[in-house]
Amino acid sequence: MVCKTEESQLQQLENQVENGGSGAWEYLSLVRKLKLRRSDKVLKHGLALLNDPKKRSALGPDEWSHYEHVAIAALDCQCLEVAKDCIKVLQKKFPDSKRVGRLEAMLLEAKGSWAEAEKAYSSLLEDNALDQVISMRRVAMAKARGDILGAIDWLCKYLEMYKQAAFCYEELLLSQPMIPLHHLAYADVLYTIGGLENLQTAKKYYASTIELTGGRNTRALYGICLCTSAIAQLTKGKNNEDKEISRLAAAPLEKDYKQISPDKVSLLGSTLKTMKLQ
């Protein structure tokens, strides 16, 4: 969740740079840190930085991640020549990089060169079969081509990765049972895989995360609500105990939002209502 302070800072910086003021790098860094998709603005202000030799050299080692950021924004905006130029710079700096290879494949995909993109993605997956970004790109590419069965097939393979991840987190929990982040990550994986048994187990690990953090984990509280809502759909709402658990989780969740991001309380309320938790 983007907190109110970060959202306010982002808006202030965005207004500042949009009106010709300073702070472009700080704005772009915050967008990347918060994992937001502001492709048009990243392209506009990011490209301006790259085209200014003095400002570009001042970035130091961050120059290369900035090229990547601008390349992805350019792909989103269908500015393929800009993306191509950014990728060329990265190719020259990191000639054997799989990360750059992924950008090359994404450029082929954006051009509609499906066969070449498919070949490039397949080659990358041979080196790292668990690359989630590439797997999701293949899902998106299959959908774009109208190949719904292919998209479903790739989604199934994507879920297989989560099953492998679940096993890894089980091992971590055995060796380090008191680390809340391991409980939370395991719960996230199980929730993503889905199914009644996995949802029930996910709910338990969200609960243990809450216990280990003294009730101060917003993501785990939200996870409890999501799990109980999904379980209710699968069991047709027969479990009254789950309804009570979800209400207990929703109360501190609303309190957190009021303190951290009060302008989003109404959005949370409508979300909880959709899940029939209000």
C-alpha cells in the first residue's frame, strides 16, 4: 500500500517536474520504488535526463537501471525507436545479460514479431525456467494473438512455479519458524495457487504473521479477508467462524487505513463490501 506521505510526495514532485521545475530524478526514483506504472511521464522526463549528458553522468551506476526504466516505459507507449535505442545502450554495456535479453524479446513482442519473440522467450526460459516476468509476457502475447487456449496453458505453467515456491518456503519455515516475512510469503503463494485446502492453510499463515508482528501487518490482515471471502465462495458461506475471523481482521485494517491513507478508506470500504465483509 502506498502510504499518504509517499503519495503526497509523489504528487508534489509530479506537479513540480510537469511545470518545468527540478526533481525529475527524485520523481522517477520514487515511481520505480513504489512500482507504479506512469509510463508517459517516465518516458517524457526520463528521456530528458538521458538526453542531457551532464545529468546522465551524474546518475552514476543508476544510469543503467534508468535506461531500463525508460525502455519499458517506451514499450508501453509504443515509442519503439526510443525503446530500441535504450536497449542498444544496455546491450553494449551488458552484452551477455539475460535481463537485457528479456528487453530485446519484449521489443520483438511490441513490434508484433510473434515468432521471433516466442523464440527469444523460449531461449531465456532454458536458462531460467522460473522467470515469472517472461512467463507472464507469454500469457500476454498469447492473448494478444487471440490464442486463449495458449494463454491458459501458460497460466497453468505459471502456477506450477508457485507450487515449487511453496515447497521452498516450507523449507524456510522449518529452519526459521519465527520470521514473519516467511509466513507472509508462504501465505501469499498458497493464496495465489488457490483451492480450498490451500486457502485454509494460507489463512492460518496470515494469522501467524499477524501474531508474530503483534497485529501490525496490513498485508496479512488483508490476506485474511481475501482468504475468508474466497473460502466462503467455495463453501457457499457455510462457515460462520470464518465470517467472524474476517470481521476481526477488517476492523484493524480499517484503522490502519484511517491512520496511514485516510483518503482511501472509502475504497477499502467498497472492497470489503464486495467481499461481503461489511
